[in-house]
Amino acid sequence: RDLAVMRARSQGAVCVLGSATPSMETWQNARTGKFRHLSLPERVGGGRLPSVHVVDLREARKKAGRDERGRGVLTEPLITAVDLRLRRQEQVILLLNRRGYASFVQCRECGEVEQCQNCSISLTYHRVTQRIVCHHCRYEAPAPERCLRCGSRDLSFRGLGTEQVERVAAETFPGARIARMDVDTTSGKWAHQQILERVERGEIDILLGTQMIAKGLDFPRVTLVGVVNADVGIHLPDFRASERTFQLLSQVAGRAGRSALGGEVFIQTSLPEHYAVRAAVEHDFEAFARRELAEREKPRYPPWVRMANVVVSSPDQRLAAEAAEGAASWLRALLARWTASRGGALRGGTSTGGTSLDGTPRGVASRSG
């Protein structure tokens, strides 16, 4: 995006940034007049936006057990909606933005969690290949039969991934033709296109997958979208987590009802009151943007400031921490001198100085190498 803007400026050309869910930086540029804002309030073809329903997973799990239909993965309202579409010979999209079968493997005896040998994250269990995989560095190993710490065979596969949703969907809707689209199923040449062509020909009843199915797809017979768990990613240690959640929910909701058949969306979440979820339900980008900009203003996150992220890495965690603290101290002193040399303020009282945030461990820290 930034490269396109700079290229257009240097060539005297017009750069058009088109999105139903623009970034907060782009939206702020439009609000302040740096960009010209053009609104397209009508859907292509004059279709209506789909109606969106929220299913509170906290309440649903109280009512349903793991042995019931859907196994606690698909709630009764969503199951009923899918059944209706299958009877009508319409198509369904199910989204879960986490691949694999289970997020981690944990020993019930000692609590040990299988972790990557290279990274500080848990290994994801893939049932199809019977492997545990690091989705960060691609380290993998055979799925364990015993706990490496205490030797117990009492292992629990926790968390939810697209493989598990596929299995539950096949059990819940035994006659349905199901395709899964994620990195694991589209790694082969043309695999991505072949799945989409099968959906277009009507050979697939339920398409489930990660974020790659959330935007750019236009299938007239898709009348239902189900978000299996909207909370994936919403609590990541990233100031853009809410923005990305809203964008993903809005984009996948837009896959439903792209024809005269109309559309419906069910969002399963344990956080129905979260402003990103509420704004997606109401198809209200501006309401989300107002709240998100307010949330970022006090802690001084973009677009209120420009932020540079300096990553210090080392095989030795202690050395990395010392180097990071040394760099932070040097930067604080530099910023103080720079501010003082400019009188400390711009017109209107805005500080010319930057802010150096305290160092924090990376979300994925290296363990070796």
C-alpha cells in the first residue's frame, strides 16, 4: 500500500485504495484530508447485506455436552442453519482461522506441553499426518504416544483447528460433501484453484478453512457463513488484534448472500460484547473505527504516531535482553537530545520528541540457534 502511494506520487498518478475494511492508518488519512474519501454504500448488484447472528459460546457450552451433536464445536443454532441449507441444496462456508487438529498436546499427569525445539511455542497436532508441527519455524516430529517428561500415556489434545472442525462436520452432516482449504490442503500445485472450481461447479456443500476463504470469493449459492470461533487472534499481544478480527469477520460475512438467494451469518464467540464483534454484526465500519482510534490514542499507537519495531535476537536470551536494554537506553538519550534541540514542542504544543517503549519479549521467542 505505502509503496503504491509513493509510486503514484512520484509519477503524478492517482492511487486508488479500495476496501470495505481499510486500515486505521488509511482511515485516519481520509479523515484528515490527506486522502480523498469516496463511499460506495450499495452492494454490487444491489443485493442486501446478510443478517448476522451471534451465538454466545459460554451459554451454548452450558447446555450441550461433548457427546451431543456438534461435540461442542458447532452449536445448535449453527447446526440447524446448516441443515436447512443442505436440504435446499445451497452451500455453506465455515471459518476457523487456525489450522491443524489441536492447538497443543498436554500431559494430564504432569501438565507438560509439547513445545518446539527451536521456538517458545507449543506444537500443533495434525491428525491426518500424525505429526506435531511448529507453524512458526516448520519443525515437526511424530505425534507422541507418551509424555516426554513423565512417560505417561494420558495425553490430551487441546484446542481447535480446521482438521477437527472437518471431522466434526463430517460426523454431524454425514451426507454432506466437505472440502477443507488451508495451507495443508493447498500446498500442491493448482490445489487451491481445484478446490474453488469444485465449489463453483456445485460439487462441494460445505467449504471450511482459514482466512484464505474469507475474501475474494464469489459463489452465488453460498447462503450461509459460520464462524466457528471468532475469538481466535483477538487477544494476541498486538495492538492491531481487534482491527484484524473485525476485518476477518466482515470479510467472511461478505461471502454470504451474493445473489438473490440472500444470506445469513452465524458468529460463535465467547466475547459477544467485544466492540470488534458488535461492529461486524452491525456491518458498521465507522463505529468500529471510532472506538479503535479512541483505544489507540492514549497509549500512542498508530495511526496517532509512527512506530518502529526493533527486534534483537540471539541464541542466548540473556545476551538478547542486555543488548535490547542497551539499545533502548541509547535511543531514549537520543530522543531527549533531539527534543531539546527543537525546543520541545511544535505549533499547538505537540511534542516533537518520540517515545521509547520498554522492551518486551517477542510473541515467539527463539529457544536455540
